[in-house]
Amino acid sequence: MVSRPPTPNARDPKARSLPRILVVDDEEAILDAATGPRAVVTVEDHSAHGGLGSAVAEVLASRNGSVAPLRVVGLRTFGESGSPKELYAKYGLDAFGIARAAREFLDSLS
């Protein structure tokens, strides 16, 4: 039996894939993705600093944070060696870790 990660909430989240960030030249796409949900969660499989989460935070801050609260999920320490599966699980970047981070964030907003 394959176990599935818990869903962050009862409704389907909006999902966007941005495999690389050069410049954020479409602020409206970010604002559109952030409009409606209770919160925005970005996930990076590297440092949580200076990547997509920072770019999204800059766009949301330009609207005085009035769009949606933001949580950036990513490494906050130096990484280590291991298989991707082990490392993603250790740092909460696997499906279970991401779902857990999103749920905890949503719960903290209640």
C-alpha cells in the first residue's frame, strides 16, 4: 500500500512550478496565485534564503502584505551528503514534510 501525504487543507491548492528564477518579470502572475488562498507556501530544494520565496515576498510586500501571508520552506542550515530521498525527508522537503509545513502554517493563522 502506498501512503499518501496529508493534504494541507480541504480545498485544492493552487500550484505553480518555477524551476529557475532569473528575474521576476510577471508580478501579476504571483499576485494572481496569491489571491484567494488563505496563505502562500513556497518550497525550495536548497537554501530558503534569496530564492523564489524571497522574490515572492518582495512582490507581496509591494502590496503591503495585503494579498496573503507567506511561508518559505527550504534549507536553513548547510546541507549534507546522502541520497535525495533521505535528504528530502530529513529536511522536510518530501511530500509529507511540505504538507506538514503547510498545515502547521495554516493552523498558526487560525
